[in-house]
Amino acid sequence: MFETLTNKFNDVFRKMSGRGRISEDNVRDAMGEVRTALLEADVHFHVVKQFCDDVTQKALGMEVIQSLHPGEVMIKVVQDELTALMGPVDTRIYFVTPPPTIIMMAGLQGSGKTTTCGKLAKYLISKGKKPMMVACDLQRPAAVDQLSILGEQVDTPVFKIEGEKNPVKVARKAVNHAKSTGCDVVIIDTAGRLHIDEDMMKQAEDIASSVNPHQIYLVCDAMTGQDAVNSAKEFNSRLELDGVILTKFDSDARGGAALSVKAVTGKPIKFMGVGEHLDALEEFHPDRMAGRILGMGDIVSLVEKAQETFDEDEQEKLQEKMAKGKFTLTDFMGQMKQMQKMGPLKSIMKMMPGMGANTEALDMLKGNELQGMEAIINSMTLAEREDPSVIEASRRRRIAKGSGKQPQDVSGLVKSFTQAANMMKQMAGMGMGERMKFAKQMASGDMAGGGMMGKVKQRSKRLTKKQRDKKRKGKGRRR
């Protein structure tokens, strides 16, 4: 999501950065391009108009036209306004005493509501809660069975009543059951429809008035764009929502719903679904999302993902090995597998500053790249994994044949590993401040000579050079 919008924003800022001084007309022209980009991203036109007016006013008020670095100042203005447009958001769920806290999920059919119930249950378990899901979607065939399967996958009880047709009775009995069994959060999955209709809204209202939920979340499909915003507006008028959960955030949706929901409904996006797995639910932070949209990355979310994924004791042992220069290819592969648990490599790299807009480089990050590396490492002997410097021509050919790769692939992996090991040894002896500075240099490309980042950026440059050469040859033939 946001890739097209990110590229458009970066084109605008690049044009402004290329000027030593700019005029008020330049600012207004730039905002005209931003306006077009936002409308193409399916952002609500009233939101677009207000956003562009606010940015223009702030930009001229901050004397962008007198700045020596107008592009940088403009980025700051746009980032602040994007953050204000989507926020503020309090992602905390407030739990009541005595329990249970009742959370009601609403939404249109096909929005991913039932799956999101399972994701939310898993999220709550990670926060030390004991949730229970309630099957109140009695309209869609197999909806109850789907919720039961999800309950088994996330180790969460599911309350259901076989043969019952009244969802209000199910919801009421479920709350009493939660109290008697010690479940402190109740997640109610309600019925959806293919479009907003009176029967669905009345049913949702009846459930809400019966159990008085403490939180009501609307689940919206981010790929539906303005339809998501319209349904959110209608639901809010009838149910008084507490927040929105946007699903399919990892899709190629244009991003209009994410930028419009808060401004149109007044209700914030609380969570976003970023994948198919049940742990792919993230809290929504407007400031971080603004950074992603502008191609500035999201280091904070990246660090949080790493903290959740990597075992602290194992990392301490690994750090000791790195400090002693004993980091091996086996350790390297282990780290790559741990990184894979954080999500698709392409999604992780988008969180790195400067990588979000580098679509050419990101397209090179195929999902099977780690499998290829693992095949090469598994084709090595234990001694070769411990000390890759012993791998000469004949060994390279043997490893390549065993892994189904080319000898140059083996050489490339060994070179990348050596550079990564040297970098990690340097970082192992640094303090936290020095590490952050070093990581920032790596992310910005100042030291992108080796490892995954360097490999991607070098390949990206080679492609650009080929394109330039091809262009020159074309000019030569025309002459």
C-alpha cells in the first residue's frame, strides 16, 4: 500500500530540492501535484482540499520560499499534516473492572471480520489477557465453523449455541459464560452483508443494546477505498464506533481509506491487518504511517517487531560470539530465519529509511531468496560453515552443484557473509548511541557496500547504468 503515493510525493520533493530558491507559485504548483496524487489514491475529495489548503498555508507561513533547503522544509510540513490527518490515535484497549471487557466487531461481508477476531484474540493473549470469542454471525454459512477453527489455532475458547438463530441470545449468554469461566475479554463476531442494509444494522444495534459493549470496532477492507469510508460513516451513525480496523493493509490498495477515515468519521484507525497470518495485526500509529508514506521508513515499528521475534538470551550469546569474531554461517542462517518470522523481507525493508520509495530495489527481494541461501549453506560441510575462507574454486563448484545454484552465487553469499560478520563485529563493540548512528548510516546508504542492503543497492545501480547505456546507443543510431 502507498507505493504509488510515495513515488508521487518523492517526485514533488525532488523537484523542489533541485531549486536553490523557490517562489510562492512553485509551492502552489507542487501542491497541485500532491492534490492529483491524493485523488488518484482514492482519498475523499473534501479531505484532499482541506489537506492541501492546510499544507500550503503552513508552508508559506514557515517561509519555505526563503529556505535554502525548501524540499526538506516541505517534507516536514507534509509529514506533520499527514500525522494530524490520521491522528491522534490511542491504540490502547481500556479493560474494565470487574471483567469481562466486551468488544463487538462489526463490518460488511468479505471485509475479513471473522479472521480479524482471531487476530485480535492472539494480540490480547500476547498482552496477558484471556479472551473468548463469540459466534454471533448466524447468517453466513460456515461462519461459526470458521471461528471455531480460528479459536483452536490461537488457543482461545469459542462460545456458540448449536441451532440457535437469535444472535442477541447468544451474545447475552456468552457474557455470563465468560464471567463463570474467568475469561476477561469477550470478542463478539457479528453478521455482515454484501452491502449496508436495514436488517443488518438493526441486528447489530440489538446486540449492542443487549450486552452494552465497552468497545465497538468496525472492520473495513482497505482495498475498497471510499466504500470503506462510506460504510464507516453509516455504521458510526448507528452504533457509535470506538475505532476502525483496516484489513488487507499489505495489499496493493491505493491508501485512500487510511487517509480519509479519521477525517470523515472522526473515528481513528486502531489496528491494521498486515498479512494473512494470525499474528499479522499491528497497532496503527499516524506518525509512523506518515513516515512510511513519505518513504522515510518506520524504524520504531521495525525495532518493536525485532524485540517480539528475537530471543533475548540467544541474542546475548550471539553478541558475545560476534565480539570474539566467531560468527559463523550457521549463525548467519539462524538470524535470517528469525528475520523471516518478522514478515516478508520486502515489507521489512520498506521500514528502512530510504527504501520505501526504492521500488526497483524492493522488487528484487523475492520470497525465495532466503531458501536459496539456506540451500547453499546446507550443501557445505561443517568446517566450511565455521570458516568460509577455506572455500576455493573446487569447493565452490561442489557446493553449487549440491544446492542447484551457480558457483558465483556461492561466492556472492560468502562475500556478503564476510562483510556482514565484519560489520557485526564492529557493532558488538559499540555503545547504544554509536550503534544507532552506525545503523542510520547503513540505512541511508552511506556504508551500503555489503550485506543485503548493499547487494540490493548495487544491483539497482547496475540496472540504472544499463538503462543509461541503452539510451546512449539509441541516440548513436539516430545520429
